[in-house]
Amino acid sequence: NNILTFHYHSREQIHYRIPSLRTINSIFPFELEKVKISNDTLVINNRKWTVGRRIQRENEIEPVVDESEVSIFLGAQRAPTRRLNLSFDDVFEQLFDAYIRNETVVKGTLTLVSIPAFLKKKNSDELKIKVANLELTTERGSTEDYEQLRRFIDLKTLRSVMMIENSAANNVSSMLEKPEIKTCEKLTLTLLSPSIDPLFRLRNQHLWLHNSQLSIDDLDKLVENWIITDREIGTRFSLYQTQYIDVDSIFERLKQRFEAIESKHPEHHYYTDGVTIKMGDDRRLVIFAEYVGDSDVTYPFNHDPWVFEMEVMANASANGIVESDEAV
């Protein structure tokens, strides 16, 4: 069998038990489901390593120099802590290099919490990771951390980005200006105090907003921006809302501001009717509400039960949208 087709656990066993294949095994990259990186922790699939400097005991006379401890977890099970006569950075780098190699594929999600020090010194010409889904927790310094990480990502493979803002003081606007974030197929944002201006410049096929504080005036401006910038058919925006009255008030504003027409769409099952705004001869902006309850709850979101949706669709004659006065 081709060694590339083996699961990474099998590849580990080859390394330990078949010395003659160690060299060739070390050449080929892994294909991983999940990777999570912080300044002291590496998670590969369901295995987690936490690296720390060994703490000097009270009865030790000599200072602890270049000694580290590694805690290993496999799911809920914890292995005995290993002590190594190596520096913290050396241990973490060797661990990282054993699993994250040039051309490594992350099929699920790569999550960046913070950047390890050794990675800042690594040559990006020798390491490119193929990542489809990227999750960024925007802690203090996260902009600089992402600048370091993006050097190692094959940006051509990036399809989805999730950004979670954990500090209102941390401005993520500069990260939203990155071409790969502005144009990835799906961008999911949890912003504590979002500014509407950066959202105007995003060109994602589907933009999700969670737990944001956008006002009706902000949404009004966003709708206007989508109309005047002639967004492509298929472009979509989703925003969680607490209750239906929040969505209904948006509909009323759009009727007044843009002469939106009440409409139904046969492809979506939602509790309320929506509204449609004409964008041109070939497309319309269809806006509706959907009740999702707890059905789509996934970490780290505790989202609200209503979703305000808008999508650029082909005109009524092409896509079957039925205006309310035409409905039987």
C-alpha cells in the first residue's frame, strides 16, 4: 500500500517499529482532521500536548536550565508527564515538526489561539500547510499572530474563516482587510462591538454574523451598500436576532426606505414572509427570516434563535420568487 494512504496513527507505528521505513515516512506529509495551535499547546485530532518549563523544587540546589515537561492527553485520558532535558522552544518545535510538515493537509479546521515563539523564526519557504477551514480567536496581539501564521498557509486552499473576538479593545479591522479573509467563500464573525464600515468591503459568498450589536440603521446601510455595489448572484448575509420582532422591524424599515415588496420564496421554509428589493434587470435582493432555535448551535456560539437573511438571487421570472400580491 502507498504510505500516504495510511492514517497518521499507523504512520506513527511505522516510525517506531519499522526503522527501515523511517526515512521515507518522514518525507511525506500527514493528512489531519483537526489542528489547534497556541503558545504552549498543540492539538492533533483527539490528541493534545501541553509543553511547559519544569518548575524547580524546593529541595533542589541547582537551578533548572533547559528542562521541560510535556503533558499528553488522548481524549479524556492523560498519560504520565514526560520530562526532557531540552528547552521549551526545542521541545515544542520538535513536536510541531513531527506532525506539521510541508504540504500537510488539514481537512477539518486549523485553530489559532496564539503563536509559538519558535514559529516566528521558522522559514516559510520550507513549510506550506493546506488548510480549508481556519478559526482565529482574536486575543490581544492576534493581528501579529495571524501575520506569522499566514506565512505558512497555502492561501489558495482556504475556503472558510471563523473569527471570534474575545476583547472589545482588540481592533480586528486590519485582519478583515486581508485578501484571503475578504474573499473566502464563507466568513463567520463573532464581534463584540462591530463597525459597519469594514463589512462594506467584504466580498465573501456567505457572511455570517454572530452576537453582533448592529442596529437597524447599520443594516439599512449594509443593504444599500449591497445594492449600489451590484453584488453577485448567490452572495448571502446571515445575522442572528433575539426575537422575531427584531426581524420584523427591519422588514418595515426596508419597505419604507427601498420600497421593498413582500414576497415568498419556495426554496426556504421560514415562519415569516420576506421582502424583495430590485437590484437590476437580472437580480433581486431577497430578505427573509428563519427560525433555527438550537438546531445549529455549535461551539463556540450560543446563538439567538432567529436568523435575518439576505441573498442576491436571479430575478423573479428566473428563480420562482412569488410576490405577495401574486400568491394564490
